[in-house]
Amino acid sequence: MAMTKEEAALWAAGLKLLTDVLALATGRRVTVADLDAAIADEEVRSKILEEERRAALNEVETG
């Protein structure tokens, strides 16, 4: 389902607020592209950690 103009405006405002807060917290300009990259990095890191957890659990179970 497509976003309405109002919904798109709210998303844009929310992203602007988030990037402004992050800029204040980090002392550097943060863009939406930075957020996208951070999310992608975190997804990869989470997958790696989950694979490591499963491998460790498998080792314990198989002894």
C-alpha cells in the first residue's frame, strides 16, 4: 500500500529529527544513508552472532 502525502511527510520529519538527534549526540552530521548503512551493518552482525550462537549450542549438544 502506498503512503499518503501526510504519512510521507511524517516519515520525513521523523528521519530529520532522528538525524538531528544523532548529529547532536555524535558531534557529526548524520544522513539517512548513514542510518541505512548502520542498519545493514547491524543486520549482518546479528546474523553472524546468531550463527556463532547456534554453532556453540550445536557443539554443546553433540559433545
